Amino acid sequence: MTGALSRKDWVVSQLITNRALSLLSVNVAIAALMSLVFGPVFFSLGNLSGILLNLASEAILAVGMMYLIVSGVIDLSVGANLALGGAITGICLQGSTVFGLVINPQPVPVAIAWGLLASSLGGLLNGLLVSRVGVNALIATLAMSKIIGGAALYIGGSEIANLPQEFCVLSQTRLFGFFMPVYYTLAVVLIGAILLSRSRFFRRCYFIGGNMRAAALSGIKVPPTLTAMFVIMGFLAGLAGIVFAARMGNASGNTLPNIELNVITAVIIGGGSLLGGKGNVAGAFMGVLFINLIKTSMVIAGIDIYWQPVVVGAILVAAVVFDVMIQERYTVNMNLRRMKGRRARMAGQAT
Amino acid sequence: MHERTQRMGGEAGAGMREVMRATLTNRALSLLILVVLISAVMTALYPKYFFNYYNLRQLLFYLATPAILSVGMVFLIVAGVFDLSIGGNLAMSGTIAAAILIALPTFPVAAAMLIGVAASTLAGLVNGLLVAYVGVNALITTLAMMGILRGVAIMLAKNPIGVSETFASVGAPFVLGFQIPTYYMVVIVLFGAVVLARTTYFRQLYYIGANRRAAELSGVDAKKVLLTAFVVSGFLAGFVGIVQAASSNAAIGIIHEGIELKVITAVIIGGGSLAGGRGTVLGAFMGTLFMLLVDTIMTIASVNNMYQPFIVGVILVLAVTLDVVIQKKLGAST
């Protein structure tokens, strides 16, 4: 396919159509510019480590969110589910009484398993509501965010403080200068990217998001696949919540409010489309990195933090307008060119 | 005549079914019945606290903000889109007006208010241009706009800005025992209901929501009508922002964070569908009233704050599930 293009054309086409690559270039450019202007304040291992540590929760969630958005659905309950995972793990570690049920302090792996299970269950309920009952994903997960968030608030309260040291080391240990959450994040992103691009089961997301009816007619079992994606999203939310709780040394019923909207923003900037069928995990990760890089740069440049939502909002608009106005037109033009080329070749063969 | 009376016996069951069906399909009506039932039960349980003038007055006052916003939202949801930026937009309008008056104390109050409303209307216009003309998804456009407008509002008013008495006079005073915003709400809801149900121009929103392509092919200027709906939503948010600042005597940057999701929920409970083509202003109003009533009841019944979001969530899930089930049943029986 690319054989018909010159090298320059190919670079241009990659920059326009491959969002992960174009965002990577932008990220590198921002980092280079910031390093030039601010020197070691920006260009240091400490700052890099800080940026990567701070984006851990968003990046882990972005993987699951990309699966859902590729499938043409969305999950607004991830923030609540994240809090639930942390809160359940927290009470399992410390022991508590919930609904008259006495919970004895559990060993770390058991507590983590309960947290992951609870969040996955939240995801399962989302999945069943959307794919079996047929409720619109936005409304279903919005309603579920109240239930899950309410449960997290009840269980976790304002704070479960002083989580045991053997749990906190999971996130507070450094390896080669980076805290552990950075490695968890990279692992999730790598595995997530490979699954979505290489595994047959996950690739169904593209068909479902591209045209749900056509996917169902060609034998894809849509409801179980969608439900599985919501469960994965719930599991990742639980994981992010537990990693965050270990990092902070405490858990609460309302950690990271509104993170779902940040994650959706990053995924869309990273090339996802709410119409479904489009996007990949590398793009989602680059989107998260991009937003965090911008925010960090603004802080280092001494800009009032209240500018951040304004700038992120403007970038989001710019990204989607770029999608609609440039990328789509370019893709149509390229397809036309390819068709013309093919027709010319066919005409050549005919004579 | 004789035949008809004979058949009546057989038709009584069918007639009942028709009534049931009408009640189930007319969301405003079924919610009204539900609200009356709930109120009756609450009156019986808490005769002192629920059914009194003070409670009614406060309920209608708190209802005004979401109810006015729900009018703009139902216009959009009927057309298959929605607006997440109304919360940020209303905060921006109030803070712009108040900030102008702080910076220029001699500036006419009415003009400052108009500028605030105009800024919000303009934000609605930008939303509409991006969604209808550029073709960007409504969720993304208005999500981005939410960040931008909220950011502007917070920067203008990191701390609440007090407003003058003249300013407060458009929202604070009581007339005939009720606070002014209640009357704004009644007028806007009635006007919105008539406009959406009876005018040719706005009825086009239903065609656009049901099938935009078909609507365009049959001559509806979908872009223009959608743009109008976004402008209406922006204008109403701006208006609410001014009234809000006036009635609470201060413009606050972070006011009503997250109200957009509450309003969308109320419109959906009131019979709207995010797929578009369904919903009425009265339904949306009843949905808003129902949601507020649930909150009020939990406060009166002293339900622990910790449980409240959980209970609201359960009610929501039941409501949307029931809606889907009913729609499927009705769809199957016709």
C-alpha cells in the first residue's frame, strides 16, 4: 500500500494518521523546548520520575477506557470504581465492620484480591446493564458511578489512614530511580497494547465499535465481548485504586474525583473516537503523557494552575477539530489517490 | 349503540390497558402520579416537616436552577446531542457580571448582567458551531468547553465576589411568598414547553434526533436548528448564572460543579433518550422535580449522608432499566 508513496509523503501520512507517533513527536518537542528554557529544573531524572508517577492512575485507566471507546461505549464510573478498589483493600488490610459484618485484618495479597474483585464486579454490573439490558452506556455508568461511589464512600469514609507498611512498599519502593507504580503502568500499557492489536478476542472491539449490527451478524457475540471489556475496565480501575492507595499510605471513599473525564479527554486526544472503531493503546498512553507534560510544564513555567482546565480544554477542541477537518479529509484524498492509481494500473494491464 | 354497550364489557380490560399504556408512555404523567404518591406518603409520615409552606418554598426555589437548565438540555437531547458545559457556563456568566462591577463600580448593573448572559450565549454558539457545522462529537466539544468555561469562572472568582443590592434584586426578593427564581422557572418551563411542542422550527429537533440524515433529505436545515438549540442552552445557562449570583448574594467560581450530569439524568428520567427523538419539556421538569424530591426526602427522613449517593444511584439504575424494559415491551406489542 505504501509502496505507491514517496518517502516524504509517507512521513506526512504517518504524522497525520498515526496519532501515537504524532503525539510522541509533540511530546518530544515539548520536552526539548522545556529542557532548553528551564534546564535542569525540567530536564532531570527526578522530574521525569515525578511525571511518570503522577500519570500512573490515568494511564492505567486509559487502557481500559480505550478498549471501551474503540467498542463505541464509555465508562463514567471509573473514578468511583477506583475509589472502591482502594477502599475495599484498605478495610481488608485494617479490619472493620461493614453492615454489621466483622472483617478481620487480611494478609496483603488477599486484601488486594478483594479490592480487585469488588471493582471488577462494578465493571460487570456496568457491562450487564449496557450489553444485556440495553441501557445507554453514558447513563448506565453515570448511574452506576453513584452506586459504586456511594458504596466506596460508605466503606472508605473520608479516610482509611495508616495502611500497613508491607502493603505500602508495593508502591513506595524505588527501582532504578523510578517508583514501582511507573513499572506497573508500563506493564499494563504494554500488555494492553499487545492484546488490543494482536489478540483476536480484543480485536473484536474494532468490529463492534465500527458497526455493532454488522459485527453481530457476522457471528461476533457482542454482549459477552462488551461485558468482558467493562469487567476489564473495572479490574484496571481497582488496580489503579490499589496502587494509588499504597502510594499514599491511605485510602478514601472519594480519591481522584473527576478522573474519568481526564481519562476520556486523554483517550480522545490520543486518537480514540466516541463513534467507536478507532484508536489504539499507544495513542491513549501518549495522550495521557501529553496532558501531564503540558500540566507539569505550566507549573514549572509558573502559570496559575487555574489555567490548566482552560488549556486542556482548548487542546481537546483543537485535537478533535484536527481529526474532523484534516485527518478525515486527508484519508479520503489518499483513498481517492489509491483508487486512481489502482484504476490506472488495471487500465495498463488491460492494454 | 346497543352493540357498543354489549361490547363494553369485553372492552373494559382493553380500556384499562389503554389507560395503563398512556400512563406508561406519557412520562410527565407517570412521574406526576409518582410525585403525588410520594408526597402523600411523606405527608402521612412527617406531617410536621414535609407538607408546609416553608418546605414547599425552599423546594421550588432549589428546583429553579436545574429546572431552567433542563429546558435547554431537553431541546438538545431531543436532537440527539447534549451539553456538558452548562455548569461552567452559568458560573462564568455570574462571575463575569460580578467581576465587571468590582473592576468598574460605576458600570450599570443591568449592562454587566447582559454582558454575562451574552458571554454564555456566545459559548453556546461556539458549542453549536463545533458540533453542528464542524461535526465534532457533542460530548467532546462540550466537555472541552466545560473545562474552558469553568477555568475562566474560577480565575475570575477564586473567592466568592459579593454583589450589590441592585444586583441581588433580580434573584433574592420574595414575591407573594415565593422567591423570584421560582417565577422565572414557571415562565421559562411553560414557554419552553410550548415552543418545543408547538412551533414548526423547534419541532424539527425531533426529526433531527430521530434520523438526522432523513431530516436533512426532507429539507430540514439540521445545522441551523442544532446551532439554535445550543445557543438556547447557553443563554439559559447564562441567565441562571446571573439569577444564582443574585439570589445567593455572591458570584462563585466553583458554583454548581457537576450540575450538568444531574440535569441530563433528570431529562432522561423525564422520558428523554440519549439516542435522540424522544423527550418533552414537561417530562424533563417532572424528572427534575422527582430527583429533587428524592434528595429532600432523604434529608427529611435523616438518611445518613453516606448512603444518599448510593440510594440515588439505585433509583437511577432502576429507572433507566425500567424504561428500557417498558420501551421494548411496547415496541414488541405494536
